[in-house]
Amino acid sequence: MSYDVVVCGAGVGGLASARALGALGLSVLVLDRQAAPAEVAKGELLQPESVRILHDWGALPALLDGGAVPVSRLAIRDPNGRMLLGLDYDALPGAYRQILCTGYSNVLRALAGTLDPNVEVRRGVLVEEALRDPAGRVTGVRVLDEGRPVEIAARLVVAADGLSSRLRKSVELAGERHDYDHKLLAFDLPGVEVAPEVSAYRGEEGLRLVYPLPGGRCRLYVQIRADEMRGLGADALTGWCDRVLAGLPALAPLAGALRANLRHRQILAVYRLRAPRLATAGLALVGEAAHAVHPMAAQGMNSSLGDAETLADLIRAAGGTEADAVDRALTEYHGTRLRRLDHTATVSHNAARMLTSTTGVARLLGGRMMRHTAANPRLLRLTTGNLAGVDLHRLTPVDRLYQLGLLSDRRAYAGTVRPTANGGTTP
């Protein structure tokens, strides 16, 4: 049994890789150990760069038919709902200037609908390890199919099998995982209308994140301590809910739905992951097999889509699927994507610390950075472009000093208008 490409994992990263590589005319086999996709609270915010990719692949109409909700603002607010920092995507360059809020399963369906006939998806198959030739190059995978060991040869193997990737471990590409000191509690709340924005509330107990979902629903994430929900009975859970609502008056419109759905919740571990290499001879890492970030900045699924697009572009440019051509493309993939992913990880980590720190210097500095960024149109543009993925610019050490209010930025109003003391504006 032989294919041009074997993709291990049928999540967004895996299906995106199959779609992009299948469009090159390659025979692609997608394998996943789950009989059906699990319903999970993740991968629900598509940044503008991802919307562009999905539009190019023909998946956008299906997403919109599935009820994806477009929003144009990511707002950081205080417990009473007052704006602390607003990132307006309408001001971005280019044609894609909105976030799409949708369910993870909707993204999977949209991607599955764009797969070419030369792409085969098989579920209920466990990928055990990579096959390697005497020189160490990956040449396929060994799987368990209905309990039978089977070897499948491939010119390229794509490991999109998640955080605990068996393939990453089998080729000794270790992942460096760092857990945050908190978890997130996720609620899917029906029958609630929320503002058409992604709203991040910065309370005394940390982050509360709210955004609309298809079908008149909304997502609520509540930051909790690692052991906060352990052993809570019904009465204690009600008391916990009351404390959350009392500490964040802006959540009052969600109170009824939250109380009615307290038992329908998911607890999510929050961590960072980075593999030191994204590829080895014959194999590429995609998505959470290679990288993971704090979900607050909505970059995880978006980075997976970018991985898949870049990998396929480089395979096409290599001019064939012979071993030498594939391995040249994989070397370029590692270098190109690692720079982008490191930038994304920095943006995500800084945003997470700003919003999730509850005590000490970190919380104080986070507040200062939000205030001075909100007052500086240039920094606002940079921050919005970095999060959206369409206009990337690293913030310099001097920019950090501007954010902390330690220097005055003479370029703050470059390219915009500046308010004057009498209420007018000046170029």
C-alpha cells in the first residue's frame, strides 16, 4: 500500500494539509484514530489571514452556510464593560478584515467538502510510528487497522496528530511544553445575544472571554485556578457561579444561561508547545504536533492552516515528490514557518500575560501596556495586524518602552489625525 502523502490526524491541521496537498494532484491518505470528530471548545475564531486561505480553497461558502458569525473588533474591557483597548479589524489593509466566529466542527465540514477525489480519509486507524529507511529518512507509517498491523509507504508523511503526537516522538522531535498556572472553563450558552465582537474581560480573577457562535449561541471562557473546580457539588457550583457573576457585572446578560448550563462545561488545560524542528527527512509537523499557544489570542487553528498552505506551496515549488525534492521543501518549510510561529507565540504569550495575570508586577505592567497602547494609534495598528495575521510587524524594544509609558512616541499619530486641545484634529 503506497501513497504520495500520508497525513496522520483528521483535525483542522490534517484536513487542511490534505486539501492543500491533494490540490497538487498527489494521492493523499488521511488517517485518524477517532471514529468521528469530537465536539470540543476550540478552534472557533478564524483570523482574517485564515479567512483568506479558506476563501482561496473554496471553503468559505460552506463556513458561512454553517452560520459563521463575522465580527470586526477584539475588545478588552473592564469588569463593568468599559473599553480598555479596542482592536478594530476594519482598519486592516487588504480584503479580509473580519474574524469569523464558528464551531470547530463547522470548519472540519467546510474543509472536508473541498477535498479532491484523490484524497482518501480513513477513521478508526491508529498510527503507531513512522517507518524509516537505513539512513533514517521517513518512508511511511506503521498502523493498527482493525487490530491488524499494516505498513503504508509514502513519499511524504505529515504529522498532524496533536499535542501528544506519536509520530513526533517516534522520529525524536521533542516538544517543549510549558503549562500556564491556570485553566479555562468553557461554556456553550444557547439563546443569548452578545455584542458582535470578541470581548475579553480583565477581572480581578483573570480572563473572561465572550464571543458569538452560530445558531444564537455564545462561547464563555472563565479563567480558573488549576484545582478550582475539584470536588464541587451542586450547591458549591452555584456559589461559584454567583461569585463569577458578582465579580464581573458585564456578564449579567449571560447569568440565566450560565446557571442553566453549569453542568455542561469543559475544563481545558492551557499550555505552550514548540517543537525545536518542524520537519525531518520525509516528515513534516503541522498544527499542535508542532506548536500550541494560549487560546486567548486565537492563533492555534489559524497557525495550522498557515502550516498547511506553506507546506503545499513549497512542495509545489520543489517540482516533484522525489525524496531529494521533498526534503528540500521540508528544510525550507522548517525555516519559513518557524520564524512565523515564533512571532505568533510571542504575540500570544504577551497577550495572555496581559489578561490573565491576577497579582503583582505582571498585572500592573499589563494595565500600563493596555493604557498606553490604546492611546497610540501606531501601536494599535501594529497590534491588530499581528493578531490578524495580515500585516505582521514585530514590536521593537523601543515600542515596548512606549507601551509602558517610559518614552513618548513621536510617531504615534503618523498616518492618522491627532486630537487637539480644543477638540479639533490635526494631521
